Amino acid sequence: MLKGKHIVLGVTGGIAVYKAVDVVSRLKKLGADVSVIMTKNATEFVTPLTFRSLSLNYVVADMFDEPKSWDVEHISMAKRADLFLLAPATANIIGKVVNGIADDMVSTVIMATPADVMIAPAMNTNMYMNPIVQDNMKKLEEMGYLFIEPGSGRLACGDLGIGKLAEPELIVQSVVDYFTAEKDLEGVNYVVTAGPTQESIDPVRFITNHSSGKMGYEIAENAAKRGANVTLISGPTHLATPKGVERVDVLSTDDMYNAVMSSLKKADVVIKAAAVADYRPIEVADKKIKKNDGNLTIELTRNKDIALEVGKAKGDRVLVGFAAETDNVTENAIKKVNKKNFDMIVCNDISKEGAGFKVDTNIVSIIDKKGAIEDFPMMQKKEIAEVINNKIVGLLKNR
């Protein structure tokens, strides 16, 4: 099942190291070639000899060990890896990775590898729930690092709660799933828009909105993992570009229009997840507008309706729209489906808690061109991205 796959296992210090021994054994039985790297602290719990006996490969436990080949060892291992598995992962190594610190062989190979990194945390409950650790893991997820959620129960310290290293069978299943995930969008060309746009008022000020871009980025990441060729046209965000995605940065709605229309020829699927500005100032001041005693009136003009223009030139492409509303959500969304030639629209009431901008969750309904409505409970945007792409796979099959 994993024959021909080279997995580098990074092992850091903690009582859960004993489970990593079982992980190596299981991976080997599935045909994987496993190389183990240990931190010095990890060797206090299990000896390198144990991992060497099971992996049948030399175990690196010291950056300054005599190299076993003429290769630059950390670069060689990093290049050979099809996946870097970090299990158990302490709060310390997670903090190092997110800050780009490479001061031992584990962190150095992580920094050097082009492979995906899958992290299985293991630590005390209070450490795991510490806002700093949670924020570090969130940042890494946004960068494309993969996580295996820890289990809950009695920890080695006697505390009860989340923080136990996931069981070896679950870790190995996550690795198997990674390599055997269906590439049902292989060769499909995606164009995804995401984030807000900015319309300048003067050299200092601009009109924008609260969009974070998270939904569009999740859709792009999910599609790329499933084999799609993804162009992500993004307004200003603080999000990292998903792995395997080509990103085009834009500022204004006009910039986004030009980028979308120039990408349209090669597109099989267009997803309009961006929150673009409908209006822009007629005149943009070349110097900062100074404050005075009176009111300030700025005359606005309509921007191009990107989705409408794409709908006119749609052909046999799949076109998906988004509608962020505060009232008459379903009625407004249905009107957009018909007006803009969408195959389906994802709509939500941004006034609801846990929905809309700047959060990792959303509450959406999906409406197709026939008027069928499917409502979804509050879900992670990552999960909603999976649902949307599943539906797109179905639309593509019916073309």
C-alpha cells in the first residue's frame, strides 16, 4: 500500500515516543521506506537502536554525528522524503517550526524538505490548550502543514484531557489516506477568486470590506490536493499561498476583473469567492484629502460585475458564485443564480454567529440552477470547501 514511499519520521521528546516505535513497525509492514530522526530529548525515552532495528535504516540523533554518506545529510533526507511525519510533536518543536528555527536535525530537515509535513502533537492538556500553542498550530495549518488531532484521556502526568498522541493505527491511517486520496480533479483547471478588493480614495485611504479570503483559499487548497491546476486570484490578505497553487495578487475590482478574464480561456471551473467592491470613487485624489469643518462627499461609480461578465462568456465551464447577505438570503441568492448564469451559489447570512467573514467556520446553503436548496449546519470552512468541490466533481461528470 505504501510501497516505494519514503517517509521521514521526526521524533521529539516525550513519553509518547514509545508509540512512534509502533508507527515505524506498521509503516514498514505496509511497504514504506522509513528514515527516523530523533531529538536528543527523544533518545532519553527510546534508544536509536530500537528505531534502527525496526526501520532497517540508520537513525540520525545528532546533527554532528559522523555522516554515513558523502551527501549533505539533512538535504539528502529532505529531498528524498515523500512525506515528513512528526510524531510525537512537542510544543517546543511546533514553536520552532512556526518561527523558522532550525537548531537540530529534526527542525533542520523540516525547514529543508519540499515534502508535506504531517504533525501529530502530544503534550499536557494545559500546554496544548495554551493560546500560544493553539495560535502556532493555526499559523502552520494556514501555511499548509497537516495535523493529526491528539486524543483525550488520562495523560502520563495524571491529568485528564486532550493532548495524548493519537493511537499508532490512526497515525498510520492518516499517512495511508494522504497517499491514497482520490485525485478526482486531476487535470481540471480552476480559477478561484478570494479576499477583498480595495478602491483608492486618495494615497492614504481606500474602500474595502471585512473579507479575510479564508473560504476561497480553502477551496483552492482542497482542489489542488485533489489534482486540479489552480490559479488563485487574491485581493489583499494575510494568508499563505496554499501548496501547489499559483497565486495572482490584485488590489482593485478592476485589477481582479482583468486577471479573471485573462485566465478564463484555460479555465474549466471558475469560483467567485472574492468579496469585491461594487463601487469605486469617480475621482481619486493625488494628494491626501485634508480634514475640514464641513462634511465630505465622495461620488462613487459602479465597478464591473465580474461574475456577470464571466457568466456571459461561460460556455461549458462550471461557474460557482457566493452571496454574503444580511436579509432575504435565499431570495437574493436565487436571483443571482439566474442573472449571472451560475451553476450553483453558496450563500450565507453573515449576521449569524459563526458565519461570514474573519472566522474559520460558516453556515451556508447551496442552491443549484434548478432551484434545489441544500442547507448545512455550522462547519469549518475547510469542510465546506470539500463539500463545494464534491459538488463540482458531480457537475463535471454531467457535462
